[in-house]
Amino acid sequence: MNPINNTNLHIEKASTSKIDAVDFDNLNFGKTFTDHMFMCDFENGAWQQPKIVPYQPMSIEPSARVFHYGQAVFEGMKAYKDDDDRVFLFRPDENQKRINTSAARLAIPEFPENYFFEGLTELLKLDSAWIQKGKGNSLYIRPFVIAIEPAIAASPSEAYRFMIICSPAKAYYTGTVKVLIAEQFSRSANGGVGYAKAAGNYAAQFYPTSLAMKKGLQQIIWTDADTHEYLEEAGTMNIFFRIGDKLVTAPNNDRILDGVTRKSILQLAEDMGITTEVRRISVAEIKTASEKGELKEIFGTGTAAVISPVSSFEHGEKTFTLPELDKNSYSSRLKERMLNIQHNTGDDPHSWRYEVK
Ligand SMILES: *Cc1c(COP(=O)(O)O)cnc(C)c1O
């Protein structure tokens, strides 16, 4: 990460904090926001002065292009606090690069790295009281960019707003999930925007996921759009399979989001001496492995939940149940290792922690 340059960040502090009204033991994920937000507008071909202001509603014209053509990308990251009140981010340079990769695909101008880091760091310093200590607690950080030019011609906007808002979070998903393997719907296609964190990718998932929920399942495992034979992602997470003692995940391509958690889990598994394989994995392979008793675990990985284990999957009206997990499961060992790095309670051999100070 580059040192912060002087970006002329303007800070307007909130006159009072809302924090006393927050029940941190009963947080509804993503519904409570901290006292401040970061914003920076793109106009006349350049990013303008960045600002931190009190969190508040904003006014945007109904004709803003984001409402009509979905020109919007986002990121998801977290800040953690250790027992000495030190604040850490996890591989934030990955998120900074990725939002620009996503932006480029949606014809959105890239946001300068120094603005990103200065905005984020100052915002976290102002709102650090909102980061709760203790494993599983964090402050969820949502950087995003929207097209705000008031114009409804179907072409890229000439004005954008980059923002960062923050929401205190406990563990996102709890327990295991039952999943449906997609046989009809797809989340992304070759040459499409699946690799970008584009807002529209999520909109496209809600309806198929709601059908799965009606069947009593919680998530969809997305398969390749051509054949629906290969396993690609789990809901909004990357996906891993433990077959025997090997850990397998699909290779990145233009349909799959290049998850920071995914690449970190692959590295940590290797550090632990677990054999990993990055290759295509078919529905037929996991069905056979399940029938032979070789399919030990399936789990999703992502910033929100770190690791979300699957208890069963359904395909072709048939349900396949996974064994119960114990403390030695790969998912519990890898999650524990990740949490220890993130919360500064374990060693960090790859220098993934970044202290905010
Ligand atoms: C954000 C996201 C992930 C997980 O990425 P992380 O960097 O690990 O949080 C996986 N799949 C999709 C579709 C995503 O949007």
C-alpha cells in the first residue's frame, strides 16, 4: 500500500454520536451505520475534493443513470479491533485494486489509490468506537461507486459518486446452510460481468435464490452457464470441496469473482500441509464422492462470513447430506486461522494485516 499523499480531504464531524442508541448484542446485519461517511464526486473528467461528512440521506436526481442502467460497483471489507484497541484491516490493497477492476468493466473511471486509503483510514479513525472487540465482531465496510449524472441516454455517465459507509457486524451467517445446485438459472456468463463486483449481479440472484428458499434451502450453488455441469460459486461466496483429504476449488475465470478470502484460504491450507487443487469440479464428481463417503466438506468463503459450511445439497430433486463437522474439520481449522490473523491473535506470516493508525 502506498503512503498516503495529501488529498486535501475535508472532514465535517457529526455534532453528536448515535452510538449510545445501538444494541451491539442484537445487530441486524447491514442496518445500522456509523456516524460518518466518505464521499467523492467525479465531474468534468476528474475526481473532485474528497469529504467525510455525517452519515445522512442524499439527494440524487431520478434521472441519475445508476437507476436506469445499473452502472454501480462495490466492495466488501472489514475492520477488526484487538484487545489493545488497535484497529486492523485484512489485505485492503486487494479490495482497492478490485473495485477498480470492477469499475473498468462497467465503464466507470478508476478511483485513485491514495484517495481510497486516506478516506478509509480517516473514516475508521473517526468511527473507531463502532469497531467492537472480540472474535467474530467487526465493522463491515462498504465502498461503492454509482453513476449520478442526470441523463437517461443509454451511455456511460459523465458523473459518479464514490462512497464508503460502515456498518457494525457480528458473524454474518451462523451454522450450516442447505444449498441447491443450479440447473436452470445462471449468475454469470462467458464474457460477462461475473468477475466484477457489479451491483446487478446481486439483483440477478435474488429471484432464483428466493425459489430455493421456498424449498427450504438457503443458497444456490452456481454452475457454468453453458452446461450447468461444473460448480462455480456458492451464493455470493467462492466455493470449496473437501474430497478425501484434498481441498478443491474452481479456477478463476470471467464468470467467477476473485475472492480475497478464497485466495487466503488456499494459502493457509497449503501452510497447514493440506493438499489443494484449483481445477474444474463437476456436479457428477461430487455426487459420486458423496455416495462413496469421500465428500467430507463443502464450504463457501467470503469476507462477510469467512467460511460458511454446507450441510446438504440438492440436485435433480435428490438430496445429498454431508457428514457432521467437528473441530478438526478443514472449515473450522481454516476459519479459526483466518480469525486469528484478522483479530491480531495469531501470527501473520504473509503480512496480510494492515494496522490503521
Ligand atoms: C464478494 C464476493 C465473493 C467473496 O469475495 P471476498 O473478497 O472473499 O469477500 C465471492 N463471490 C462473489 C460473487 C462475490 O461478490
